[in-house]
Amino acid sequence: MDSIAALMKRRVSCRKFSDQTPTRETIDTLIQTAVWAPSGSNNQPWRFVVITDREKLKSISDAAKRSWLESLDTAPFIRQYEKWMNDPAYNIFYNAPALIIIYGDSAAHWQVYDCSMVAQNINLLAEEGGLGCCWIGFAHNVLNEAGVKLELGVPEQYELVAPLIIGYPAVIKERTENPIKRKPFEITYR
């Protein structure tokens, strides 16, 4: 698959996974390839944590849901998801078999952009390799906590950029069915 085909095909995030866990070699290859993204001043400020322990993922999910519910007054946008956060069966990681967490070194000024490019590369490489992937915004409230980073072996100066669930899709859909359209946008030349 070429780059344009991968970009056009990778339109929908995967939230339903088979029980098959990608091998460590598969995940390592994704990450080792994805880091060929450009980075400001070639700082390469990324650091990765991979979690494949489903009980650990469930524990993090439960902590994230509790945290969101406790912060409804300061995070009113989460109210639309309050029912999900109160549902004991709801897992913010959609029971995915693996989570790749990308942290960026805060000493590198552009770490958020640099690490986001790596995250996009992982998304595209996953699509090309028959894997599903989804950036989980609901995990941002807990994965950047000092205690969680300490438990995961992440130095304090690293900040969370992208939590990506990854695995083999439970259902393979041909993306040509009901194609997603892009909203109109403007391009201004001066």
C-alpha cells in the first residue's frame, strides 16, 4: 500500500478488537518505523510505554473514569459522556489488547508536535499492517499524573502526548462503504 492509499483508507478509528494481541516484534517494528518522523532541531523527544496486560488497562480505565466524574465541574465537556463514565462495563480502551503511550520530553520545545507526528505514523503503519488503532483522549487525565508516570518508569520531565490503543480489528470493513466526507474548509493563499 502506498502512502496516499494508506491515508485515504485510514479514516475510521478502531474500537472493536479481536482477542489476538499483536506480538512484541510487531509493536516494536511499528514504533521503530514511526520514529522516522521529523522532529524540531532533530531532538527526537519521544519515549514509549507499551501495556499489554488487560487487567492493568482495565485498572487505568477505571481510574480515568473516576477522575473524569470527579472533575465534571471543571471539565463540562465530559458531561456528554457521563453515562459512559458511570458504566462499570465501559472500558475507555475498548478492551484493546495493547496500548502504546507516547510521552514527550518537555525540555524539547516542540515535543507535542514531534510526538504527534510519530502517533500519526503509527496510525498509518497500523492500517497498512492490518491493525486497528485509536487515540484515546479519555486517558489524558490519568496517564500524565506523576504517580502513574513513576509506576510506568517515565521520568518526570516527560509529558503525555498520545495514548494509542492497537490490535487486530474484530471486523474488517471495506472503507469504500459509506465513505466519510471531509467538511468544507478554506485554503487561503496570499
